[in-house]
Amino acid sequence: MEVKTVNVDETPYLYVEGSAPANPDAVGAAMGEAFGKVMAFIGQHGLTPTGMPMSVYYTYDPEQMAFRAGIPVSADDAGKAQGEIKADVTPAGEVLHFVHVGPYDKLAEAYGQAEQEARKTGRGLGTPTWEVYANDPGETPPEQLRTEVFSVPGPVW
């Protein structure tokens, strides 16, 4: 696995906070529900997504996954957030980046490999970390799912 250092611009997004026990089925169901709420809000308000769905993580707990299920939008559209639909931006600047191709239930293994690669450079994966889902799991075979992962560099523990 290759972990690269890249520079990114901030990305405004609308999101719903969610959490689930740290197992693929529970996380998938919770994220699906949260993405549905964001997409419904976008549709009801005539907003336009500017990118693929994403999940943003600010904490790590091996037992319980807390996430923001989000959809990138313009800064103007992000300003229309209300109720449980909130808005934020991903950080701009230098981040670590890697790509996972395959089923979502193998992402934890990909993170482990990426952390080992990042450590070779004297850095670790930090927070926030965000995943961009480049294709639709309803239309793409699991072995072809592409997840772009971005992480603010963190200390090596």
C-alpha cells in the first residue's frame, strides 16, 4: 500500500452525526441511515452535491465508531444547514492519502497497513480522517469499491 503526502483544499459538506458498534454490518446500516437523511435534506432544499459521499472521523474507539456521514456541497449550500443537518469543512493543507480498493469490511486492515507505511516517514494517521466513497456500493461489486482516505498527519505513538 502506498501512503502519499498531498495538499488538499478545504471541502464544505453537510452531515449527520452517527455512531454504531465497530462492526461492518452495524456501521454500514448506521451510515446508510445517516446518508439518507443528508440526501433527503439536499433534495428537499434543491441543493447540489459537489462530490461523492464521505465519512469524517474525529475520534477513535475500537468498540464504537463515531462518524459524520456527509455530502460535499458549495459553501453557500453549507450555510443552509439546519436541525440535525450540520455543516463543516475538511481541513486544507498537507494530509496523508491512501486508496483502498475492495469491500468496506476490509478497511480496518487497510488502515493498519497505511499506519505502518506512514510510520516509515515518522508520522502516523491523525484526526480528522475522512473517507470518500468513489463509487456506489449498490451498483459496484464489493471487490471493486474504491475508498479514498485522507488523514491529517499525527504523532507516532
